[in-house]
Amino acid sequence: MGFGSRRPTRVPLLNARHRAARVAWAREHREWTLEDWKRVAWIDESRLWLLHADGRLRLWRHAHETMDPACQFLGSLVLAPFSLSAIRYVELLGDHFHPFMLYFHPHGSGVFQQDNCNSHRSQLATAWLDEHSSGFFVMNWPPRSPDLNSIEHLWDVLEKGVKAHHTTPATLTELWTALADVWQVIPGTLPKTC
């Protein structure tokens, strides 16, 4: 009969306000050059499951580290094996993100991109960013726009890479090792964007 089974495509539901915010964001950034985008530290988290248990392993990535001297495309992963509350998010910002921004953008020229999840938009996180953002600019991110985030596709690459790993991880340590192995290979498997 020609029928086949497949998973439905997941897309964010957008209302008129969401669409208008996305268009405004695109217009605001359409003249940005490659040099402008290189100043952006993209931060995101993903839940990866170990043996289909809800282990809530979260991975963070910062752009512009020294893996690729030409364009510094891929940064580091930060293991955060817990649910990302506002308090834990602020701890990660202070422990990992802030030193990163101070090192790579010492003159305050950096731009910070975060999505609109609850822990990112909490009063605690907003207050922390207000207090520490003299060295960087926080990008206003349109709601329901994961497709605009340049690192969203990396989570799929990581998951597929771990599945193709020589052994299936049975512990969080093994999963983290497999993720780190895949992460190190990613720069050579993606097309150069700069």
C-alpha cells in the first residue's frame, strides 16, 4: 500500500507574537558578520538518557574555545548530572561561563546567548546576569525558537555518535566518556562555517 511508520516531526507551536519576535530578531541580526557571530557564546543543555532511565545528564557547550584556531567553532562540554534549577544554573554561570567570557572576551566584547527555559529566565539568573554582564552583552532570544540556535543539531550528532560507540555505556561515567570521545571528533565531521 505504500504506507510507512515514522515519528512525527516536532516543531514549536508559534502564535502571532512568537512569529513577530522571531522576525524582529532575524532583522536585528541580518547584517551581522562572521566576526560578530564569533563573539557569541552559545549555551544550551540537553538531557541524555542512560539505559532509558531519567538520569538527567545535562551538557553545556561554550563556543569560541581553541579547538579550531581558524574559527574556534566548538567549545567544551560541562557535565551537570542534575536537573537544572535556577540555583544550579547560576552556579554553572559562575563556575564555567563567567571565567570563559573573561578569558575570551576580556574587553567586554562578548555576546551571551541563552534560550528561554525557566532556569535561564528566573529572577535569580536575571539578577546574576545583570550583576556580572559588564563584560558581555546578553542577546535577547525570541520565544520558542530552538531552530534558530546553532548548536541544537549537535545534540543529535552526540546521541548518534554515542549509539555508534564501540560499547554501549552502562554507567554515567561511561556515558560521559563516550560523549567526550564523540565531542572531540565532531569538529572534523561538520562542514567548516568560517
